[in-house]
Amino acid sequence: MSAKGKHSPPGAGNIYAKANEVIVKITGADTGQTFEVVEENCKPGFQSRAHYHIKAYETFYVFDGSADFQVGDELFHAGKGSCVHIPPGVPHRVTAKDGVRMLMIYSPAGTEGMFAAMHALSQEQLMNAELTKQLALKHDTVMIEQSKDGRGKGTILG
């Protein structure tokens, strides 16, 4: 872990762009794997597959736009300035009809590995639901739903 601070200016960080733009602003390496900070810019029509994290807490902060967060049995509509927190083991799905720009904090760190692995896949591989499910599982994420075509809409999570 670095003994220095870190500045991540707008648009800078480890960028993983497929359907959405994911920017890892503060990495696990920056925090001794304690947490990581990720910006995600989701296009209109975004919907993630329902999933949960085995160990990681996930907290979302909405900067622009809005999204519906299905968290367990609850549905939260989160607009600009809203914050949604999800403990490990709680199934969730994010849907943004008109698009959303949000900050995500994962603790402990490790989700960047999934973003990197998904980013490295070809379009054909991304359409393989079983492959993306296995890659996600290697990085603390359990996919519990498959869409008709094997993918969520507009999400790097496949």
C-alpha cells in the first residue's frame, strides 16, 4: 500500500468500457484491498443481471440521472444525491431507464478484477452467459438470473 495520497481527476482511472463506462478511481492496491471506488456511467436502458456479492459491501451514490435498485424484496428509486447500500449476500439489480452516472464503493476490494476480466472478452464471449457467470464468481459476484439472451442490458456484468 502506498504511503501517499492519490488524486484521480475527472475521466481518469482504470477505464473499462464496453456497453457502459466503468472507471476505477481508487484501486484495491491503493487501499491495501480494504475498498475500491468506481464510477460507472450507464447508458439509457441499462439493467444489470440480478446478483449478489459473497464478501463485499456495495454502496452506490447517484451523481446524475436515476435508477431503480431492487435490493432483496425492496425497490428503491434513487435520483441525484441518493445513496443505496447493499450488504454481502443480498441479491440486487439496477435498472436505469434514462441512464445514470453513479459512484460505487466496494469493501473489501476485488471487483475491479471482474471488470478487467469482462473487458478482455470478445463480444461473442460476452454473450456466453455461463462464461461470464464463472468469471464473476471468481471475483466475489454470484449471478442469480439469466436474461433471455444471456446478458443484462448495457452492463459490463454481462
